[in-house]
Amino acid sequence: MHITIRQLQVFEAVARHLSYTRAAEELHLTQPAVSMQIKQMESSIGLPMFEQIGKKIYLTQAGDAMLVHARTIMRHLEAAAEEMNDLRGEDSGRLRVAIASTVNYFATRLLADFSRKNPAVEISLDVTNRESLLSRLEANLPDLALMGKPPAELDLVSESFMDNPLIVIAPPDHPLATKRQISLVDLSTEHFVVREPGSGTRVAMERFFADQEFSYQKSMELMGNEAVKQGVEAGLGLAVVSTHTVEQELTLKRLVKLDVAGMPIMRRWYVAFRKGKRLSPTAEAFRRFVLEAGTRGSDAGR
């Protein structure tokens, strides 16, 4: 069975009006053109859609059944047209963003600001660690990702937009809390609470310590930034974290930043997507929004 969309449109109009003439007027066609479309449709299906009794036409049983399908198809086509119209505009459509868990501390504010300016956009947010995030990017699942520096071997387009300093934190009553220019030698007897394998923060910390030929002592491995912060507050050890994750705790003096020589470890946040991916206008608008927000933050910090 081969039926064109035009034939379905003509059939639905005739079925609704039960009149070839009124259907022709609505569709701006001649009556013979309407009749031809219906005949071609009936020929393709192998059953009559209409029957004429006296001067009136009626739907046949096949016509009744086909009308249900025709209207369903027309609704799907209308929904598809609306979605395509949304995707052509920046202020509507869908946006799928994946973020590294550490980014979550400021990314939610970015998304809230973007959502206020673009209230029609439907946003899906996926928060995960770096290893899982890279897998999602490789599978081309998110439109955009906010993360630490992507590995060179992954085929991505990435742009940095904000500093990500990594610092050492401790409880306020720690003996080193008031000391200045703490050396790594001073930390050799300290234990560290660390993030799970696959965490970008842990990778950066271990790379920095390895470059300094410093072997740290691990007291506990915890999943997620919140668990690490709570572990440090409880006295389980020191930790290396992003400044963005402890802004509140430092302000409330629940944690302190240690003045360690050679730190902070300076990293950057990046907005990234798969190379070759065609960003929708909505995704492109968010990419620009993130880069502009990063520039505003950098200017404010000067």
C-alpha cells in the first residue's frame, strides 16, 4: 500500500466535510483534483473509502478505519513540524547537558540563568564523574558537556571558559590551618581523603603529586565531592578539591584552605561536544552563553 501525505490530507478533509466540494475549497484545489486523489488512494488500498447514497456521501467501513489512522498521522506530522520550528529558534527546543560532578556547583546556576532567559527550552541535565562523562560524549548522548580538559584522543571540539583552581582543605582546628607556605614535606605524614577512580579531580591531584615526586597517604576513598568534604570535616584527613565545591564551607569556616606552596593546581573548565556534531540553535545559544558567562566571571575577578 502506497499512500502519499497529500492523499491523506485530501481524504481527511473530504471525510470531515463529507463533501468533495467543500474539501476542494478548503484545500484550494479543484473538485476533479480532489476526486483524483481519492481514486488514487482507493486504488492503492484496494478498498473504497466513500459510498454515495442519493446526493450524499458516507464513509465506508474501510473509510472509518482509515480516518482514525489518517488523523493520527496528521497529528504526528503537526507535532514534528512544531518541533522542527522549535529547533530553528534559540529560545525553545530541547537541550541535553552532561556535566562533571564538580561542575555541578556552578553549572546549575548557569542553567538557571539560561532557563530564565529561555523559558520555553526543555533542559535535561546529567551529572556524573569524568570517566562516565567521557563515555557519554563518545556515544554522542549529550548536546554539550561541561568538564575539565578533555583527553586529546577523544575527537571533541572544546573551549575553555573558566578557571578551576584545586586547593588542599582541612578542618579549622588542624595544626597546619594557620601555617604559611606549607611544603609537601610537611604533608608527608598527613592522610588524604580522595575521590573515586575516574574522578578528574583525583587524576589532576595524582598527576601534580607525581610531578613533585610526592607520595601521599590515602586514608579513605569516597564517592562524590559531598562525601569528601564531610570526611574532611569529620577529621578523616586532608583533601584536594576544586575551589568551586567548597565556597560555602570556607565562608562558614567549616573548612579551611591550606596555604600549600605550589598550589592551587590551576585547571580550566571546558564546554565540549563531539567533532562533526551539528549543534541545534538552542545548543549553540547555550554554548555562547557559557563562554560569555566565563568571560564575565574572569573580568569580575580582575
